[in-house]
Amino acid sequence: MDWMIVYFTRTGNCERIAKKLAETTGYPALRMIDDVNWSGFFGFMKAGFYALTGKRTKIKVEGKLESDRIVLITPIWAGSITPAAKSFLDHFDPSKVLLVVMSEVTKPEDVYRALKKKYNLLGVHGFNRRVDEDQTIKELAEKLQRI
């Protein structure tokens, strides 16, 4: 059974990771968009507010989800996954999702601990700028082969 990569990005970091992972694994990467303008300072502030209050957004995946298992790549906003990622997990079986988070501060295990009460995820994998991104993508690709 193959994987598909779905990603949400505000600044392009998660898109870069998704495309590198797709190139490494051969799995397709689909962008997820939502109905909110997150650009600029006010977008940044709104992002934090939405994340802290648990708001959801209307989402659209640009392409067809043709796999039972998903790698969901999302940034961490204010210590939480994005509203778009929460919306995705509300509508897709979380037990078939490996969550990949991009954060400079929040640790992946803290995200997993916070989400495991609501979502039965396959697991959480983390990225930040302090790690070797290419090596971490290689490790993630190997992890996908084992799951």
C-alpha cells in the first residue's frame, strides 16, 4: 500500500519538505489550501489566534486522494497544528496518517501527546532548521517503508 503526501504551508517551508520527500520516495505530494488569507503581520497574528482557540478552516486538497495512508505535513502555530490540518484530521481517518510537523520550538512528541486524546495517529515526525533536512527526509522515507 502506497502513501500520499498532503501538505499545508504559509511560508513555503512545508512545501519544500513535501517536495523533497516526494522526490525521495516517489509518492505524490498534494497541496492543501484553506479559505483564510494568512499573509503578512495580521495573517501571522490571526494564525496564532486560530491555532490557540482550536478553530477549523474550510480546506481543499489540490488533487485526488488515492491512497489509504497519508503523510500530513504542517507547520506548528502557537504550539498547535494548523487549523487546516485539524480540519483534515476531522475528515480523514487519523489512524492512517503520519503527521509531520515543522517547528522551531515545539517538539514533535509534545504535539503527539497533545493530539493523541483526540486523534489516533500513526505517529508524529518533526523538522526544524537546526537539523540536517536532507538526512531527516531520508530517515522519514525509511520510516514510511517500515510502517
